[in-house]
Amino acid sequence: MNDIKKLLGKRIKELRNAQGISQQKLAELANIDQRSLSHIECGDTFPSKALLEIATALNIDLQALFDFQHLDMNQQNMADYIKTNIEYLTPEDLTAVYRMVKSLR
């Protein structure tokens, strides 16, 4: 359960940051205390009562909260995934990936 709490916390934080929402704003939208959200994102507590409210506030379905396979991947698994799936990218997406990787070097 501890691993799930940590992964779920990371996923919620990832989704919140991707949408540019502050922790305080998400807490308000989900009608929970900001400290509670902080404990959830740190993986200290499991948000059993607030799961649906958090998903609704993030405008995602509940299942998307548990899509954290990528958060638990090691470096080799990530590289293998990229190598396997790069051929399926559109030319535009491939260009975007190239630019992103090039900007990181």
C-alpha cells in the first residue's frame, strides 16, 4: 500500500503541475484542505474519500489517476520504450521529440 500511496501522490502532483494548477487551487477545487493534499502528494496518506473530487477537479476520469506506470520505470526501461515506440510517431511529433531532446543537451 505504501508504494501505491507514493505513486498516486506523484501522479496527482504530475497532473496538477501539467495543468498549471497550484496545490492551493486544486485543494479548493477538490474541496479538501491544502495540508491534506500536500500529505497525499507526498505519499503519506491515501485519498480514499477525496479521489473522485481530485479527479473531477483535474477534469480527468478516475482511472487516469492510477496511470502511473511511467513513474515507476527505470532508465533502461524508459530508453527501451522510446526506442520501441519512436517509429509510430508522426513526422510532426518526431520533430517535437527531436527538438525536446536537443534542448536538453
